[in-house]
Amino acid sequence: MGIRYLKKSATLQGRISAEEAEALQQWLKSQPRAAVNVGKCEHMHAAVLQVLLAMRPRVTGTPADPWLQAALAPQASS
């Protein structure tokens, strides 16, 4: 499914590939107060996770993958 960009938030849905990491990073740079919802994310490539950890947007939702939950736990909120 990919990433759905809205005015102040992005929603990660399904499986997010490495090819989407750069676009997400650029969008987050242009939207400094944006939120990223990971509640519908089934899997994300490590490059996307690195963007989230480096850019530190407000992360909402809880991904189904327990490992991904743990990786995003310090900044995730439901």
C-alpha cells in the first residue's frame, strides 16, 4: 500500500519498502510538526525505520509487528 501523505500527517500502510525512505525524509523535513501513523504498517524496511528514528516525528498508532513496536516504543503513542 505504501505511505499516504496528508497535510499534517503521513500514514504507513502495509509493507513499506526502502524506496519510500527518501520521500518520507523529504516530506518530514518540509513538515516539522507532522505525525506519522504506523498503526496499519505490517512491515517497514530498515531504511524507513532509520528515517523515523533520525527525524523523530510524533509517531502514533501501534504496528502489529512486536519487533517494530519495540523499536518505536520510545516515541510511539496510541
